Amino acid sequence: MTIQDIRSFNRFYTNVIGALDYSRQLYAPYTLTEARVLYELAHSPRTDAADLRGELSLDAGYLSRILAKFEQDGLIERVPSEKDTRRRHVTLTARGREAADLLDERSQESVGSLLATVPAGERPRLAEAMRTIRDVLSDGRPPPLSASLERGDPHRGEDVVLREPGPGDLGWIVQRNAALYAAEHGWNTDYEGLVARIVADFAEDHDPHLERVWIAELDGRAVGCVMCVRDEAPGAARLRLLLVEPDARGLGIGDRLVRACIEFALGVGYREMVLWTNDALTAARKIYQRHGFVLLAEKPHRSFGVDLVGQDWRLDLHGAQD
């Protein structure tokens, strides 16, 4: 590989992601650097200016001007750190979080549109190539603040709260399932229809003593969900719609959601818990295995516009209790 190879790739990739005209790409009044600072603040709310400068390798004067602009626009607040008054603690205001959420939503849509052009069979290859580039070029350096989410910063995991759904959360479950599975696995709107029916059935008729939904929340934002509902088989609970947002993976949220389901099912007297998934969902299957679920059966099928292998899993709750 030559220097020219890398420069050529850089020119190609910046064009692909619209980095040269970022504000127009996302219809937002922020440069790529400003948007990145907002993203870091949204996902690492305990940071200060020195942390941002070091993690993003930004010139101190440049970052200071960005933060001054954000403060003038009412996006951030800066106060002395409780631990070191020489440092300024930076947090997003409600207006700042709205701006960050809007940027995140539009970025998700932009990347989703890009990924939609990649055949489903090529996506694992693309993901592996991107991981390889990051691993090779990181050279052992610590990841940026937001990447600590992906790699499991234990302190961030402690900030996650599991709660009951509020107004709009059930709709969020449908929207995020549809968007993520389309982006990551190429599933079509048939899957969105399935999730919508599952959620609608729960919303219209469920027994709150025997059925429950959990929303995982981090920094005021929903980042995961799962459902526990009655199965048709007597004494059985069914785990459904486990999901964790990509930028919140690695914090143990999936394990916490599954554990919450299991503990609830045990507490209300279910004898077993069952679930149906697909072989392509590797990360989810590992979570189920860690909690003692056993694979019962597999069956190839074509659903959601792709060829899959469906899997039935079961957990003996009495065995889990022991």
C-alpha cells in the first residue's frame, strides 16, 4: 500500500458520506466538526472541554470557539467542575439535546439510505472491512468518548435505567425495529408489519400482572427494549423484540433486558420462557445462551425479503432459579 492509496480512499470515502458538504447533507446548520462535538456531548454528558479537546484531537482555540457558539445559541451550559474548579464541565441544554437528537436522526437516515444500496450478503463483509481499518489504524490508542459506548465503558452501563414504556415508546419500538433491521440486515417492510401487530396486540390487550415491556434509557434517550408476554403454551412466557441501539451496544444492556424478563417471569409464576429468533442475529443468540436458553429447533424460511433460518429457544425457569 502506498500513501497515494490511502489518500485516494480518503477522497472516495469523504465523498460517499458527504463530509465535504455536511450541513447540506443533513439539512442542519452545523459543520461536521460541530456535529461531532454535539454527538460527543450527547453521549458522554460528564465531560469537560479538556476531555473533548483530547479525545477529538481538536485545537484548543478552535474548540473554544465552537463551545462559545453553542453557548451563545443556548445549546450548552458550562460550569466549573466539582472535582477541579480549573476545568469547565460542559452539558447540553434541552435545546442542545433536541439539536443533537435531530442530527442523530438525520444521520441515521442518511446512513440507512447508503446502506440500502449495499446487498444484504455484502454487509457483513463491509462491516468487517470497517472494523479492520479501525483496529489497524487505532494502534492501541483509546477510543473516543462515543466509542467507549461500543466497547463497554462500565461507568456508562451504570447510567442505563430500565423503565416501563411511556407515551410514544411503543411506537418507538416499531420504528426502531423497522429501521435497524432494514439497515443492518436488509429486511423489508414485512418485518415492520409484524412488529406493529405484536406491539398493537400488547397495547390493546395485555395483563399487566403477567406481561410487561421494558425500555432501556440512557441520558434521557431510549436505547433498548424487550417484551415479556404470555405464550400459547400453558405456563410459558415469550420473550419478544429485544433491541439495543447500535451506539449503546457493549454496555450490557441486552443482558439486563433479558435478565429483567427472566426475573419477572419467575416472580409471576411462569415455568418456562420461549423465544423465536433467526440465525443471522448472532449477538442476540449469544445473550440468550449466556442466560441458559437452549436451542430446540431450526427451520429455513424466507421472510422479510431474505432467506433466513428460524430458531426456537427455551429456558427452564425452574432450572434458571436453581
